[in-house]
Amino acid sequence: MPLVTLDLATPAAMRGRWAAFAAVCAARGLSDGCWARDGLWHYDDGGGNWADLHLLDRGRAVLVGHDHEYSDTYFAEAAVYFDEEATDLLAGAPDWWAPPARKAAADGLWVGFVYGFDGVRWQRAAYDPDDGFGSLAIPAASDERCRELVEEFIEWEASVDAVEVLMAADAEITPAMLRAVRSGAGWDPIAGAAAALGFRTDALRLRP
């Protein structure tokens, strides 16, 4: 079956939002929830729902993740474990989609979706069940979602303008930008700025 084309932002367009949330996580001392390391961008909500964006060569990327409440797809060993019909998330996909998905499954993670970006467009395999991506709503999904997560996470009514500045910085976030979002005890703008810069080191991988 042909692959399904998705209406998602490119990895380059996602970076500003993903880095903004990573900066906020690190500033709060909870950097495990969102980070960038050596071509891998990670997000999890602390409740068992997660997404990893793997940056490959020639501007390609694979987005893998799972929402434990809403992913109705059952990939690899999950189908046997839950006694459900298997969903082939790699059906019709090029070979380079497989390693990130297989690695996640081998590491004991349930995988609900596998999306591939070929440098121009995002695609997925054709299947009917809800894969959980929409309900997971990663920080990079939209500006509105990023702002929502920032305010939820810091438990503080952040200035809309201040959060917009974080996203627009495209990972070049400064401590001063983070001080405009929040201040006080338990807030480390220097650590937050350092975490955001991790997304800049992947600049070459984003190029086709």
C-alpha cells in the first residue's frame, strides 16, 4: 500500500519549539523530559508517553513514539503482549525508517507511530487505528501547544511574548530570555540556555 503523506512541520521548523521546551525543562532542573543529544531529540511527558526524533543524513528524519492511553496500534512484540492485531508501522516504508523503530522496541518501549521525513515531506504507513500522535501533542506540534506545555510545566503564567521569543530564537536561547519567562528559586536560566544549544549542534543534519 502507498504511504500516507502527513501535514507536519519540517524538523527544522520544529526545532525552535522543541528547544524552547527543553530550555524550560532544564531551567527547572528536570532536563530528562526534553533534550537533544547527537542527532536525537527526545520528549516525554513524565506519564509514560514519549517521542524521539532521529536526525539522519541528507536532511532525513524518523519520528518514533507512543501514547500509552491513545495509541491503538500494536507494533512488533506489543501485538503478542496485548493479544491484539499487529500494525505494521513500516509497511511500504524505505529501509532507513526501521532502525529507530526496531531499537525502541528492542529497548522495551511500545511503539505507536513511526513517521519518516525524506527531506521534503513526512509520511507514515497506511493503517486505520489511531496511533496516538495527535493526543501525545509534542511541544513541536504548534506554537500554541508549546506555550501550553511551558505554562503547565513551570506552573506559572508566562508572558506570551516571552515564550514567543524562546521559540523564535531557534535554539539560540539566552539566560536573559529565560529570566523573562520566570524568576525565583528553583529556576536556572543558565542551565536552560545550555540545554537549548544542544539543538543547534544538529544544524548540519537538518540540511538536505
